[in-house]
Amino acid sequence: MIERLSGASYTIYLVHWPILVLLNRVFVNDGLPVPMLFTLFVVLTSILSYAAHIYVIEKSPVLALLLNGRPLSESHSSVGRSEVSDVIGEEKTSAALP
């Protein structure tokens, strides 16, 4: 789950503001208390931003490249894991040397 959220973080960052603007136009004149509006905005913005990544960005290789900086095939592969294990392995090797 953490890997999926980290992969979606840039999309969430880009998409959350327009969603907040739309939610503001829909809910702000309803007379709801501010703490309730804040909670509603946080929950809905989080869900809708992540859904935009899952249902729009992940379905389009072009958008995955534009918004995540890498093709979709690389965004969900184990490239990050191998890089981390390489770094950890290098640290262990260098730590073992005198």
C-alpha cells in the first residue's frame, strides 16, 4: 500500500487543488460547520485524487510518463526494490571493508 501511495504521490499533488476548488464551490454555501467541511474536504480530496491516479493515470502510458516521469511498466515494477537492495548491499560491503 505504501508503494502504491508513493507512486501516486505526484499525481495526488497535481490533482488535489482542482478537486478542492470544485468541492469548495459545491459545499461551502451549505452552512456546514468549518471542522466538518475541513474533514469532508480532506477525505474526499484524498479519495478522489488517488482514484484519479488509479483509474486515469495508470490506464494511460502517456499520462503515466507525463505525470510520473516514467512509463507505466516501470512505475509498478520492482526497479525501486532492486535499487534499494543494491544500496543496502553496497553499504554492507563497504562497512565490511577495513
